[in-house]
Amino acid sequence: MTEKIVLIGAGSAMFTQGVVSDLIRSGMECELALVDIDPVALETAYRLSARMIAARRASIPLSATIERKEVLPGATVVITTIGVGGRRAWEQDVFISRKFGLYYAVGDTTGPGGTSRALRMIPPMVAVARDVLDLAPEALFFNYANPMAPICRAVRLATGANVIGLCTGTFDTWHYLARALGEPPEALSFSAGGINHLTWFYNIRSHGQDVMPKLRGIAIQRLDALAETLRAGQIPHCGSPFDSSMDFPFSWQCLLWFDAYPAPQDRHITEFFSQFFRTGEYYGKTLGVDEFSFEAQLQTGTRFTQKCAEMRNLLIH
């Protein structure tokens, strides 16, 4: 069976490239329709995707349109990754909150920022869901847009659509815990429950053996080392899963408090515990300013958009 995949919000070129790359590697029989209301972003995503498909000689018929109703009929999979307002709206969620003493690294799930984003995102997502039910009622319907839980709950309540929210956070945390334990990811088994951006890993086992005591020992060691660093008047670099023994200290603290480890770790979960970060202070730094810098995230996104525009121009010529 040939799958017909419709990607709504394809102007997010980074996400679209990831989807196309995965489809090429999978070797599955499919056609892919890209949808975005921004014709320039859509053309960029289309040209880059076409180039990737041609380079690997993959058999993936590709199309692009600004009208989702044109391609939804016959769809077997619908994926949404829309971002209403783009980076300019997102930065207001964070900067306005910061003005009133609320510091977030992302600001897309809870608090004033998450509420603002939900108010922007839910109406168009409900409209998309109604079109999916009308034109592709049998399609699998996946949503990657945030705030994940409010969007999916609202869509289900408003339309009854069987939308499923997906995020890489749980996958990333699984691999992170495997590295912390010195184990290959496939050696771990675990149970996890919660909502997007606050999913709790518990009953974690390696080769069938309970490793929660070992993880608690790792948490104590890392938090003790962090405390010693702070007592010495040094400011640590937290938040890196690669080059710091004190990475994600709040997540390790949560493990000791709740006997479960939260995904996807400090950058996101701190939004749910703002009572601990009332002034933005985060282990000697300021949350979202000089640790998990929001401004740096914006700059990275801007650079990627500029690179995509340059690549688009090259492809046109």
C-alpha cells in the first residue's frame, strides 16, 4: 500500500527536512504533499525536499500547495507542525513574561507564554482537524505543534478527531539516561507517564534489573558536585548533556524528590515549577538569559532561515 502523507506547516524547513530524510531512509512507498500558507517558505521547503529525494533517487512523488483541502482527500497520514505567528509571536510570549518577572527558557507550554501560544494555536488547529475529518477521516492524525497537550485536548473536545501528539523529548531522555548509566539505549526498559514536556520516567531497568537506585546515586553525586562548585564561588555550566557532570540539575533533583526522572529535562520542565525560579535564578545564572538562552534560540532559528533562503536561491538558479 502506498501511503499518502500530508505535512501541514511544511514551511518549517528544519522539521520538513527531517521528515523527508526519514522517509528516504525508510524506503517506504509513499507520496508526500507539503502544505504551508507562506508561499515563499513553502517553495523553499519544496525545492530542498525535491533535491534530497533526487539525490537519493528515492521514489517519493512530491507536491506542494497553500490549500490543504486540495491534497487532504485520500490522505492516509496527516502531520501538523504549524507555528502561528512564527518567531515574532513566540518572542513576545517570553519577553512580556520576563518583563513581569517570569523567566522561561522556551515559554511554549505553561504560564502566560503557554496560554498565549495556546490561544493562537488552538483555533487554526481545530479548523485543520475539521478538514481532516471531512476529507480524510481514516487518516492517522499526528500533531507536533505546541503547546501539545492543550492543542490535542482542545481538538478532541471541539471536533472528536483522534489526534495524537508526538514529541522527541521522551526519546532523547531515554538516550540521555542510557549514557548516564553507561548502557546502550536498547538495554533499557522503562515506564513513562505524564504530559508533553513533563513526562516522568519510572520503573527504569537495564537488562531487566532495577537501576533506580543507581540513578539516585548519580543524582546525589552530581548535585553534591554542583553544590561544591557553587560554594567555591564558581558559576557552573548546566544544561549540557555532553560536556558537564552537572547537567540538568533540576531534573536530577526531581528524581530524588519524586523517585521519577522528568523528560525532556530542565529547559522545558522548569516551566512547570516556576515557584522555584521566581527571580529567574538558576544555579548562579538566569533562566532563559544566560542558561538555555532564549535569545540564542532565536538567533539559531534566524540563521537557519537565512541559510534556507540562500539554498533556495541556489536551487532556483
